[in-house]
Amino acid sequence: MEKEAAANEEIFLLYDDPETEAGKYGTSSIRNVNNIPVGITRREREVLRLICAQYTNAEIACRMHVSVRTVDGHRNNLLEKTGCRNTAGLVLFAVCKGLYDPQQHKWRC
């Protein structure tokens, strides 16, 4: 029952919101930690929002109907594109760039 509720949980991504920098200007306005513009694909954004929502690689894979190795690939692409060193850095990046709003998330603790 708990897993079913988590699967139906709504996760918010502000990427398409015109009020955020990312929503106003698209992927080219997102700059990595070295201030270089980066393009993040739709699937990478989906993985990023699920990472921010504390989903494991296995849970992300199940939710996206892909293999765990595919999720690992998306995570590695995100690390490379953003210049972040680890998953905590990806979460900070997403929040700081307006790609994820933690206030909209119901914590899974």
C-alpha cells in the first residue's frame, strides 16, 4: 500500500514553468557549475526530479520503464553536463537553478 501511494505521488518539476529562468529561456539558459550553457534532455530532467524526490535507481527504473543501467547512464550524463561531483550536488544544482521546488514535494521520510 505504501509503495502504491508513493508511485501515485505527484512530483513537481519547474522546468516548464514560465516563472523560472529555465522555463523562460529553455535548456540553453541552464548553466553548469562552470557557467557554461548545458542542454538537459527530457529524460535526464525526469531522472533529476526523481533523484531530488529521493527515489533509488531501481525505483526510478521501474517508474520510467527502463533498466537500472539506463538510469545510471542518465545520472552520469547529468553529472558530466552539470559539473556536479555527486548526487547531492545534482540535488543542489536542481534546486538552485529552479529545476526542482522542494516546497512542492511531500517528503518520503
